[in-house]
Amino acid sequence: MKIIPQKLILIITLIIFLVTSYDSTIANANFNPPPGRPLNVGVLLYNESDLFISLIKKNLENIQRNNEDKLNFIFFDGKGNTTITHELAIQLSQGYYDLLLMNLMTPSPENTEQIISSLKSRNIPFVLFISEVSEKLIFNYKKAAIVGFSLINPGATQGQILVDAWNTDKNSIDKNKDNKLQYIMLKGDPTLIVTTARTNAALETITNAGIKIDELASINIYWDKELAKTTMASLFLRYGNSIEAIISNNDAMAIGAIKALQKFGYNKGNKDKSIAVVGFDAIPEAQELIKKGIMLGSVLNDAKTFAEMLYNVGVNLTLGKSPIEGTQYKLNPTGTIIIPHEKFLK
């Protein structure tokens, strides 16, 4: 398994929080915008069509509707293309904005340094989220923040969902009674650290629990729901009843896989014809499938809380405050805002 280098601290920005256990609030609801106009906030999204990213945008729009006299979000879509995203980031760094919220995803170190240097020279506050960047680049700039979570722990939580299910009702998963978990791994973009970290952590958690595993297939689906659907249909024709679990790096791919399984009569509510599917994000569609017993579980990322976090941290930076002032967020020793994660189960 690939080991993440320790010398370069890379944080993948994402918020994962259990809504039912945390009362999220707008910490800066009463802030005063610049005189005579709302705060102009540029928001760069790596891929607006991504299910989770689209939910973040929707919730930012909701915040704007409730604060129309105070801020104006201007959205830019990188269309899932690193080159387009970089070009947009350069344009934004040279534009006239009071604040930038940027989802750079996986920029090269050179591109990232170019963007951040431009922002520093123009004294523009910014927040990086869902971006693989080195914290060293913003270390001495008080108007910047990175928000994220541990690379390892959320993947471990995903693996623990399967461990708990195996220990609770092994017979429903171990269909061939060989004391091994036959699984298919659906992975995201292979160039991203988060893909490797999430995958390895899930599998290590399962094996560390004493469960033997047998990998039937491990395929990069690039977070895409439809590609997962067509790929899973082909895999089912090859492996059929041998598949006992599907571990997916995100919910979009998990949902696509379930749609494929349902065409073969699986995962439609009959426990005897069900394959354990674990996703990541707990988006609304996945939550409904989990509640119906069609999907085993997911790791919760709440887009509403995420959007509120971006707003709170961003406004704090524009006011010259600590990024976490007036919030319940915590900074890790390297200065990154770390948000906890939770299981989402039936």
C-alpha cells in the first residue's frame, strides 16, 4: 500500500459533521459589509456537477439569500479540469474581490505558489477547501485558511462500518461462508492523495479487525455516478454472487453501483439478495437508500454545515480576526481547521 509522505503536510479540504449532534450556526450573522455595498466573494468550484460540490453551492446560495445586503457570491466552475481551474484561480487572484473561497482540488506546487503569491501581494483574504496544498504556502499569511479533515480517519470510519456489520451479522455478508470478505473497491481520481488515503485506511481497518479480505476488483471511477453504474454492471456479469461488499470512495459512485445491482435484482429490499455497499459523504440520496436498507452506510459530510463553515471562516478573515473566532471549529497543530466526521447508518 502507498504511504503518504510525512514531510509534506497535505490536507484535503472537506467538512464532515453529524447534523443531528451539532447545532451549526452562522457565527457572523451580524457582521457589517464594506460601506455602501455587499461583500464581493469569488467562489471557485473545481467541478460544479459533482454531487457534493453542487450541494455546497446550493447552501452558499441559501446563505446569500438570507444576507443579500451583506454579501454577493460569484461562482466559477472549473468543469473538473485542472487547467481550467488554474486559469480561473489566476484570474480571481488578479480580480477585485473582498474574499475568495477556492476549491483547487489538485494543483501543482508551482501553480499553487503562483496563485497564493498573487493573493498575498494584493492582500486578499482567501479560504482553500477540498484542495491538496502545502500548509507552508500560507503559514505567514494571516488572511488565509485551509479547512479540512484527517486523511486517514474518515477512511477508517468507512472500514469500521463494514467491520461492525460483519461482527453483528456475518452470515448476511459472508455469502459463501469462507470467512473472507470478497469486495470491489470503487476509487476516485488516482492522482489525488485522498483517493489513496481513503482506500488504504478503509482496507487496513477491516484487516486490523481480523477479517480476511479478497479483492475482486479495484477500479478508478473518478467520482462519477454514471461511470460507476456501467462499470458495476460489467463487474457483476463477471463476478455475480461472489461480490459480498462494495466500498466506494464517494456516494456518487456507490449510488451508481447500486443502480447497476438493482438491474440484476439485487439491493431492492430483499436481504437474501443484497450486497453491502458503503459510500462516503452521506448526500441526501445516499441517506434515503441507507434508511431503506438498500445501502449499508456512509461517512457523513454535511453540505449545509460546510457552507456555513466557509462563510464563517471567510468573514472572520475579512474582519482581521482569527478564522475560528466565534465558532466551534478547532485548529490542528499545523493551523488547519479540522472538522470531525461521523458514521451515517440506518
